[in-house]
Amino acid sequence: MSGLKLFHTTKSGVTEVIPRLAEAEADVQGLVEAHMEAVLGVRFLASEYSTGPVHGGRIDSLGLDENGAPVIVEFTDRR
């Protein structure tokens, strides 16, 4: 997808948005959670949700879709 470009529009014209890597996984997670409904169509419920003592894990971001089904979003840093 290197050919895909993103632009910011204003009344006076357009400016290309220069891509950059996030400093940390938490930066991306916070941004997605803050705008989860607009970006994914999912209502945000919880961040770092515990899966309980049996499984001993956590879900990065938890939400509900338009049908009330759970949506799990996991973030991974693969630099």
C-alpha cells in the first residue's frame, strides 16, 4: 500500500500527510480507542481488559459492534 496517500484538506487547498511510526504501541492504542467508533464502527468498552484468573491474560482494547458482538483489538509492535 505504499502508493496510497493521505491528505488534509482546508479551504485554501490540500496538504499531504507524511506518515510516521508511532513512538510506542500505547500511542496507537490510545488513538484507536479514542476514535474506535469512527474508525472501526465499534463502540469502545475497555482498555487492558483482564481475561480473569483462569486465562491470566488481558485484551488490549474491547468493544461492541453494531450487533452487540464483542470485538477484540490487539496491538503488536513489529519493528
